[in-house]
Amino acid sequence: MADRPPTGPHAGRRRVTRALVGGAAVLAAGGASAWYGLAGRSHAAGDPAGVGPVTLATGRDTTHYLGGLLADWNAEHPDQPAELVELPAAADEVHAQLAGELSAGGSRFDVLNIDVVWTAEFAARRWTAALDEAEFALDGLLPPVVGTGRYDGRLYAVPFVANAALLYYRSDVLDAAGEQPPTTWDELARQARTLAPAHGLGGYAGQLSPYEGLAVNALEAIRSAGGDLLAGDGSVVVDSPQARAGLEFLAGGVRDGWIPPEVLGYQEEESRAAFERGGLLFLRNWPYVYHEVATAGSPVAGRFGVVPLPGPHGPGSGVLGGSGLAVSRFSRHQRTARALIGYLTSRKAQSRVLTDGGLPPVRADLYTDPELTARFPYLPVLRTAILAAGARPGVPQYQQLSLAFSESAFEVVSGRRSAGVALPRLAADLRAIVG
């Protein structure tokens, strides 16, 4: 997942992209059922009432909070115990293992903790069961996150963890200069260009290595400038002056030096480490970084703050991250699976997602809870960021789209091509992918 530490090397990207574009064209021409191969398949036989033991499949629980949540569930439901199945930490490996099991119609997994960008793919492949929205307390969730669980007008995943990026800044440096955190791109660039060198710091880092993280960084810049990848009707609109302006802002930062050249190799953890050791004035990253950087012993603990991402003329546009809980269509105990999702998205469980797991909850009232905001002072800023953020394109072919987009974005930010040259080619690739 792009909002957690990183996925792996990305060699041979143009060859892979062209192959995926071709596969997506087959999907567009031949129809979903021909490509997915699962249309009409029934779920595995089980208890007619749909009640019994279930498993929760998730990427590695690096903060060890899920075990406690499931222990509480199991104490209250001894005849419907939930078992945690931890998959690898890397998102692409999680996707591969879930896809392998579900494409074979396997019933090993009941509840799936999936990245929000997988919702459409898993639903279109008929791997996940449609859910009755009335069964879940969706009105208590942050409004933007609810849409990440829908595909083709139906709910397929209940939001579990929210996420939107923040701008981390060195408060001691800005205070010494008598300056406020930037609210526009011009202010960000000026401070990164002038204040950072005076303190021996790099100006700004995001995640500009060619992977999903760059796709998110680039989409934030494009949307902040008023552009997008796809329109609401699914048509490709990336070849626009606004999209060019967004990418050229990042490319200009690299070219002018206030984005250090090593940032072109940064994913989430490399950029976090650079900020935490005191090497950067500004950092774009996810909320999990706050806990790491605020820890006693961190070189910048007590000397940083967070604000929403800036844009060209004011607040920028973030991109929603996080995950949702879906029910495998092949689960033998779907009634219990749905009940477990209801429990995991309850206020009590969501509070522990934050306090025990350090992850942003989806329930809106937790962001204004006095006890929680005292303990997690970034919550009001994060709430603002989430409410202003938008989802990534909700298309079944998102994996292919992201690969093509991150590759083109890297060509631009690294200075290999101008946005004016790269974006028409990207637009052609995206049309082949989404049809």
C-alpha cells in the first residue's frame, strides 16, 4: 500500500507497462467475464446460516494491534472465533496472495483487509460479496472514505483505516526565521530554496521513486493544479495544461535543487528517515510518520509540526489512502464475516486502531475527541486533510493504470522528458488500459 512503508524494486518498467496495457485492451474489447474468468461462480458451500469460524487476511500487522482486537471479539463470540492471517508487509505481495487464492475460488480467507485502490478490481472480478449498506453504521464515518468502498453503485468494502498525506515542517527553523508554514506552492518553494540551505538542510522530499507512492504524489500535484487523470465518466483527461503544471512543479523543484536529487529514489521510509535525522525542512508523508518522529530520542522530536498540503494558490488536494474490509465471495461463513466487520468498524474498535495501531481511524467523532486530540495533536489537521482529499481512480484496471502513470511521472520529475511530451503518450496508454 502506498500509505505504508514500501514495496520493492521496479526494473524493466516500460516493457511491463506495455504488456499490461495490452492485457487491459483485451479486457476492454472482450468484456469483464472473459478476462476475469469467474463470472457466475457460486461461493463455497458452508453453514446455511453463514455462521462459524472466520479468518481475517491482512498485510503484516507491524504494530500488533489486530491480535488484541480479535481477542476481544473471540471472548464475546466463542462459537464464531476469528483467526488472524498475516500476509507479507509489501502491498504487491499481499495483492498477489489474495488474488491467487480468490481466483481459484478458495475459501481460506473470509474477511479481507484490502487497500482502497483494490476495491473496484476485487468487485469486478467477483471475488468479494456486495454488502447491504444498512447493515453498517456508515453515517458515522468520514464522508470521503465511504466512497472508497463502493464500486458500480454498490458497497463492497467497509472503510477500516483512513489516510491522507500531511506536510511535515521544521518548526524551529521557521520560528527562527519568523515565518509561518507554507500554504501555497510559491511559499513552499521559496522557504525550501532559501531557509533550508542556511541551516544545512535539504528543502523538500516526497516519494518520487517510480512506484505507487510517486503515482500518489504526482496525482496530488495534478489535482492541486486543477487537473486529473480520469474524468467522472471514466474518460482520460490527463493531457491538460493543469496536469502539466502539476508535474512541472515537482520537476522544477528537482531541477532547481530545492528537492534534492536523492529524493528521486525515496519511498516512504527513506523520506521519513531523512526528515527524522534532521536532514530536511519539509516532508510530504503519511500520518504514521508522526509517531516515529515524535518518539523520544528522535533528533527532531519537539521541533516539527504538520499542516495540510499546499497548492498553487492555497490548500492543495490530497489523495485518500487506507484500507477497507471486504467479505470474500467464497467465504463459508459470510454472516459472521459481516458481523466481524461491524465490530472492527465500531467506535470502540476504531479508537484502538488509533491508540494501539497508530493508524488513522474512519469514524469522524474520534477526530474531535478531547482525550484523543490531546494524545494525538495532529488529528485536527489530519481530519482537514482527509475531508479535502479525493480517491484514486476507482477502476478495476488500477494496477495497470498506476504503473503507466508512475512511469510517465518519473520521466517528467527526473527531467528525462517534459510534461508536454510525456502526457500525450501517457494519455494514449491510459485509454488502452481503461477502454
